[in-house]
Amino acid sequence: MTGPTERHPSPELRLMTEFSAPKRSTILLHQIKASYRESLPLFAASIGCAIIVTLLLWNEYVPHTLLVGWLVSTTLFSLVQIGCIIKFRSVSEQRFSIKFWHSLLLVGSFINGAHWGFSALTMLPDTIGITQLIGLMSVASLLVFSTTVFTTNIKAFLCFVVPPFFSLITHTLITFYNYGYPFLFVVIMFAGFVIFSAYRHYKNRERTLIKELENESLIQYLDNDRRVAEELNEQLTNEVLSRENAEQQLLSAQKTLEQNVEQRTRDLTLTNERLNQQVALRKSISDALVKSQTRLSQAIEASQLGLWDWDLVSGTVYQSAFHQAFKQRELTSTDFINNLQQAIHPHDYPGAKQALSDYLKNKSEAYYVQYRIKDGEGWLWIEDSGKAVKFDGSGVPIRMLGTRRNINAEKKRDEQVRLAKSVFDHTSEGIFVLDSDFCFISVNPAFCDITGYAKTDIEGNCFIELSHTPKKYEVFEQAKEQINNSGQWQAEIFEKRKDGNYFPAWIQLNSIINSNGQIECYAGLLSDISARKEADEKLNYLLNYDDLTSLANRSLFKDRLHNAVNKSRKDDLKYNLIMVDIDRFKQINDSLGHETGDLLLKEVSKRITGAAKSPDTIARLSSDEFAILTQYNAEDAVSSQAEQILTAISAPYFIAENELLISCSIGISLLPADALELQPLLQQAAMATQQAKYLGGNNIQLYHQGLENQSKDYMEIEGELRKAMQNNELEVFYQPKVNVHSQCIESAEALVRWQHPKKGVISPAEFIHIAEDSGLIAEIGEFVLLESCLQAKQWADNGTAEITVSVNVSAHQLRHENLAQAVGNVLKTTKLPENQLELELTESSLMENLSAATALLKRLSDLGVSISLDDFGTGYSSLSHLKRFPVDGLKIDRSFIKDITSKPEDEAIVNAIIVLGHSLNLKVIAEGVESKEQLALLDQLGCDEIQGYFIAKPLSSQDMTTMLLQQKSG
């Protein structure tokens, strides 16, 4: 027995119930709409409560700025929320976004709640009065009111009430000592009550909403079901009528259909047979096309070609993968041209464009061009060619097909071949190719030029048979053996030209190996080394011999001297080294010209060669320095040979219509008596030569230990002289010059003296030559110039006398281009008038470089200073040179004054100099006057000024001042 029957809902009712259950999104949509519809009074009330609270707290402790700012902010955001509510009501459901409007509602509620929370936290007093209580009640009323507004949206409610409750509880905890537990408990109870009540309202409202939605859905479902039933009933009635008509038509058509089916069956059978045949044919064609396409693709890939297909009508271009420069597969005609312009080298693009244009204009049979495209950091050569494959009715191309091919390797090979051909045809070396039997395959033009044979005489003939090299069979057997071993052979040989003349040649042969490792041919090089041989011989001569005199040069002489040193040690042989230095050769060379100087050197070398007895070597070591190396047995023989050389050199020379008299300084050192090594021997001979020059030249000096000591003394004096410059040990003395007619001191020559702390006063004769050799003479000259100008200025300023100071200028100073500037600076510094300074220069120093000296004298003269020639008559200057120099005076050398009263020839020379000077309007000064008789004669001859011990020795500045004062006092 079964229990009491239970009533179960029917399947249809369960389906209706399940179908009518609303979706969550639908519920949320209605809740949001209800919240927007019902929340407007809440935000309006929020503005009212804000105004009430502001009025209540206006006279309280709350700052007005804070209160007004809070009121404005609360009102503003409430109005914004009200605006959103109004906007929501006008939004259509099609443009409705649930997420956006829900988020906007939550944010607006939270901002309003946060404003009220801020007021509770910052404006609530520590103690509560009646005013504050009214404000709290207003806020509490607003919060309670929100429970009725947000019954459909618990999230919006929490966003609105949580900030005020949180702030109120926080404030109560902070000011706990004023409120105590009761108030905190009341606040928490109130918050809990409000939130709980709101939640209960929310759940009840949600259930009600769900029921409403379910009812609406059910009603809609039932209405739809009713309409469907009515439509089905109507369709069923129509269907019954249609079926009856159709049944009759079917019966009549059945017979016709059976007949048609039978006929169609026969037709279909025949058609199927034909279709099967076509399918089989098309399949075979398709397979063939696939195979052909595959073979074509493989062929294109293997050939590394790039294809392009250009439809000129539609303007579309297809190009296969070839290079990254043409990576785009399908493009328009414009893009195709632009792609070419971007890819092609700027120099090649115009040609490519012209080639394409010419073909399209029917000016060429095909489009063909070669150009470069960018490939990484370099350029790649491409061959681009194409033709039209389709034409319109008038013969104009409407479709072109073409290929691109990488020809970079071919271009490089062509360039290499071209270069090789150019080198082969134009090189100055003979190039030839031999077959494996040493027969000529090819020769270049240079080979024909070198040998004198034509190509037809050479090509096809055997090298060995054509060659005239001595012992040629042995030579070429060695060549074959060496080539087989190392692959190459080179040697120097003698060959004969076609005209019968032999010439030295350098030949090289290299074997060319084929892919099988066998010698295919030989490549050879033939060079005519006749010129090189001659150059080597000439170079060897130039390296070892003097080109001017044909004597051995310094290099060969050192080599011979080195051999002599070794022989001296080994065989106990004795040698003497004679060094000859021509005196004052530079002055001769500069005054008479280098050509005359060279002719003189040739004559000197001949005389030395003739005077030297059985010399081992005669050499020219430098411009005017010669050396003779000979064996000797006694010192007398050495001196005798040197004297013969001295005598030979001193004899007159007649060169270029000039009679020249020269002298030389000779120094001798002995091997092994003086030195055992090459370098000391040379130094000792040079030291002896230097001593001979120091003694005035034209003499012979044999090296001895004292010369080395003198050299050490020389170095010691140089060092002390440098210290003297630093320690102000140099002093300027003055030697007066007297006017012969007035008997008055008009000028004085400045002369330097060395006040040595230990040796006393040292005359210039002992240190000036050292100063010149060491280069100190320029510094000493500047010192004398400055001191003498200062002294002359001092004499003029203190009224002692206004005289001219004469300062000697050395040859070393003349070589400096800034001498005129230095003199000008001294005059400017000392403020000495230019006419109170006179510069004395020697003839020989001026003759070193005539053009430079003339220009320098011109600059000095432009400064306004006087210039006089010192030691006139002892140099090599001619009257033409004297005429060119802007000098103001001539100073007769003391050598002519010394014997003027006893030697008529000296008197005649002095008279001639005076007459010459006066004819050129020059002042004439005589130096070295030591007697009354000399003075009287000079006065008689018309000399202008005199200087010498007869007047006074060189005086210190103090003594010179005393002498000038005595002259002034009468």
C-alpha cells in the first residue's frame, strides 16, 4: 500500500517555474534603477543637513574657512550626484551600462558619506551641548533616512553610512575621557541597529523584487504560449486544406514523374560516364600542373632568380622572394617604381628608369639593365631583364614578365679579369705563360719590349730554345727541379735581345696546379734589371765616394780606418792620420759663389792627392775638411808629408778668372802611438786641427797630451763663462775715439771684460772664441748692447757728455733675423737717441750671406743707428758689395796702422782706404794708433777719427766718466 498521495507539480509547471526565474543581471538592473529613482531625496536632504550643521556650528569653535569649505564641497558633490540621477533617467536601455552607472552610484554615495565622516571627525566638539546635539540628531536622521532610500542596494548604503559611523566611533575613542563608555556604547548600538535594519530591508526588498520579476516573466511566458497556440491552430487548419489539394496533384504528377525519372536515369548514367572521364582528365592535368609548378619553383630556387609579373592595365605587380630589398610580394605600379628607386644605387637608377621607359616606348627589343642594390653595408650587382608577354589590339604591352639575377660574383670576376688584363698589358715587367713543356702560350707587350722579339716570334716556341742564357740547360734543369719541389723558381740570369745585346734579367716562374693536382702551366715574370744594376753601382759609389772630388767619403774612410786599426793590432803596423781643414773657406764660398768654391775644392783634392806619398786612403770628410791615412816609419816623415800638403795647398789658384790664395790647418794623430781605437784617433786629429786653426791657421799641429788638456781647459772656461753670465761677472769697458781735427772724444767703443773672482780681469782674446763656439756670444752681445746704451744715456742725462757708443756685432748675432728688433727694443728701453748708437760689423761676417746681410743692414739703418765696417781691408768684399751696404763708416784694421810710418805700402793702403771712404761719403776711423807719429800721418792723410793706446786703453765706466769730465772742464 502506498502512503497518502503527494501532489507533485506537473512537468509543464516546473518548466514554467524554471523558465521564469530572473537572471542576476536583471535583478541588479532593477535594483540600480530603484536606487537612482529613490536616492534623489537623500542627496537633497544631505544639502539641507549640511546647511543646518553649518548654521549650528557657525558661532562655535570651528574655523569659518573650514566650515564654508566643507559646506561648499558637500553641496557641490551632492548636486553632482543629483545631476547624475537626472541624467540616468534620460538614458535609453540600449545605451545603458550596468557597471558604469552602478560604479557611479557607489562613488557618489561614498564621497557624500566621506564628507559627513569628515565633519564628525574634525568639527565634533569634545563636550556635547544642545547645539551640538541638534547637529548630531540631524546627521543621525540623515543616516536613518538612507536606510529607506537604499533598500534595494546594500553596497550603496554601506558606502554612504560607513564613513560617518567610522569617523564618529574614531572621534569617541580619541575623546574617550569626555564621553565615557555610555556614549561609545550608544554610538556602536546605533550603528549596528541602522546597518542591521538596512540589511533586513534590503533582503525583504530583494525577495519582493525577485517575486515581481518572476511573476512578470511568467505572465509574459503565458502570453507568448497563448499566441503560439493560436498561430499553430490556424496553421494546422490551412495545412489540412493544402494537403488535400496536394494529394490530388501528387497523384497526377506521379505518372509523369515516373516517366521523367526513367528518362533522367538514362541521361544521368550517360552524364556520369562523361563526368568521370572529365574528372580523370582534370586530375591528370592538375597533377601535371602541380609537378610542373614544383619543378618550376625548384628550378627558380636553384637558379637563384627572382621573378616579377607586372599587369600594366590593373597596375598590380607580383615579385617572388629574391632579396630583402624586394621583400614585398604584391604591390601597385607606383609602389613598384618607388621600390626600385629606393633599392637601386642613386647613380644606377636613372639608367634603369631609362631602360624601362625605352622598352615601353618600343625603342628597344627587351628591357635589360644592370644596377646595384643596397646589401647591408655594401652594394650588390643585379641583372634585371624582362619582356612583354601580352599586348592590346594596338600592340601596346599590357603585361610584362621578368627576372632578377645576382651577378655580383660575375662583376667581381669581370673586374678581376679586366684588372689582370690591364696589368698584363700595361705593366713594365715582362709577363709570360708557359705550357707544361716550357713552350710559350702567351706573352705581354712588355716582354716583347724587353727581349726585342715580336709575339709571333715567341708564342708556340720553347723557352729553352729561345733563351741564350749561359749554361741554359743546367739553369732550366735546376729550375724544373726547384719548381717540382717548391712550386716556384727565381734567379738572376743573362739574356740576349734580338739585336744581340746581353742584359741582366731577373726571372720568376710559378707552377699553376689544376683541380687534379697536376701542373697545368707556368706563369713567369721577366725583369730587365740593367737600370737597377747601374743604380746599385752608382749608389754604392755615392755611399762610399764624394761626388764632387771622387775621393772616399766619411763612411768609406771610417771603414778603411777601422781596417787600419785591425792591421795595426795584428801586424804591428804604424799609421798616421792627417786632417786638413781649409782656412776661411766659407767666406770664399759665400763671396765668390758656390760654383767657384766647388772648383776650388776639386783643385785642393788634386793637390792633396799629388802631395800625399803612397796614401792608403784620401777622403773628403765634410765641406772643407780632408783626411789622409798613410803608413809611416818616423815622425819626421809624417811632418814632411804634412808640410808638402800645406805647401801644395798654399800655392795660388786661378779659378774663374780669380787668383785665390788660401791656407789650411793640419792636424796629425798617430796609430798606435796616440790612440788604439778608431774614434779616439779621429778625435785627436780633429783636436790637433782645431789647435792649428786656433793659432791662426796655415800651420801643422801634431797631437800631444797637452791638446787634450787644452780641450779640458776649453770646457772649463765655457762652464765658468756660463756662470759668469749668471753672476754678473762681465763688465763693459770703453775705449775712446777722438776726432782728429777737433781733438775731442766724440765716441767710444764698448768692449767686454771678464772680472773673474779668482783670475782677475780676463781679456776677450781668451774667451770670445769659446763664446762664439758655444753660442754664448749672442747673449754677451745683447748684454754689451744694453749696458753701453744705458751708460751713454746716463752720461747724457747727468751732463757728462753726449757721445756715441760703438758696439761690436758678431757673425753669430748677424745670423739672427731678429737683430734689428732686439736693437730697437734696447733703444726703446733705454730711451737713448738712435744717433748715439753705432754698430760695428766685420767684412767677413757680412760676406757669409750677402742678401740676408744687406736686408738686415737696411732694417738697422732704418732705425737711425750708425753702421761701420770693422777690420776693413782684411776681408773679401768687393767695391760693388761695399756700395750695396748702407754703412756710415770704415774702420781701418790695426794691421795696416802698425807699420804705417815705416812701410810705404801700408801707408798707400791706408791712404787708398781713406780716399775710398771719403768718395763714398763715409767716415774713416783708424784703430790701433799707438804713437804721435802715427797720429800725425793719419791727420795728414785726412783720417776722421783715431782709436788706440796712444789715446787711452779700454777704461771702466768710472774711469771713462772721469776722462769725459776732464775734457768737459777743459
